[in-house]
Amino acid sequence: MKAAELLSIVLNALVMGVFWGPWVALTRSLATFEPSVFLAIGHRLYLNLAPLMTVLMPLALLSTAPTLVLSYGNQPTTFAATLAGTALFVVALVVTLAVEKPIAVQVKTWSMTTIPANWQQLRDRWASVHIIRVVAGVLGLGLLVAGAIYG
């Protein structure tokens, strides 16, 4: 049980770190970037993170299953906290797939000559929705840890 909890916490912490890092480093100042800087950052983030997160996010979510199965019925605190934490990471996944990834896919195709007139609106939508992922990730990880400690 502890090994399953540890694996789940580590994998979900990596996911949450990917949410947190860009928010701290970039998202809060995206509106100040010139189009060329925004494109360079957007292209690099997509190239670096898309392949990783395509594997890491589902793997991290699946890693909660053993804890849920092992705690069901005999460790209600662990089960409830893990289930709630997993649900928050599912929220982050839905936000990623429904809003953020489609915008990132668009941005990766843009150049300085093809950047659309509404690029700032798309940038701002991505940034405003990204905070949902950050909050969901922080709270979700906190619940996974709480379930492991207090369960």
C-alpha cells in the first residue's frame, strides 16, 4: 500500500510541477511578451512538454488506482482523499484536453507572418484557464499526500 501511495504521489507531483513551473515562470507575465517572444516560448513549451505529458498525465492518473483498490473498505480516509485528489487531477486533464492543448496546437503552427489577429485573446484564454490546472494540481497533490499520511 505505501509503495502504491509513494508512486502515485511522485508521479502526480511531477505532473503538478509541470503545471506550477510555467505558471510561476511565464504565465503571470505572458501579456508583456512581444509576439516573437510569445511564439518562441509557445513553440518550445509544446516541443518539450507535449510528448512527456502525453505519457505522464495518464500514467499518474492510473497510478492512483492501486491505492484506491487497496484502501477501499478498510481505509476510508485514504480512499476518500485519494479519490478526491484523483478527481482534481481529472479536472486538470479535462482542462488540458478541452482548452489548453488545442490552443497550444494552434500556437505551434504560427509564425510571425501567420500569427492571427486574435492571438492575444487565445493567449489570455490559455493563461486564465491554466490557473485551474495549477489549483487542481496543488489541491490534488495535497489530498494524495494527506491520504497517505492520515489514512
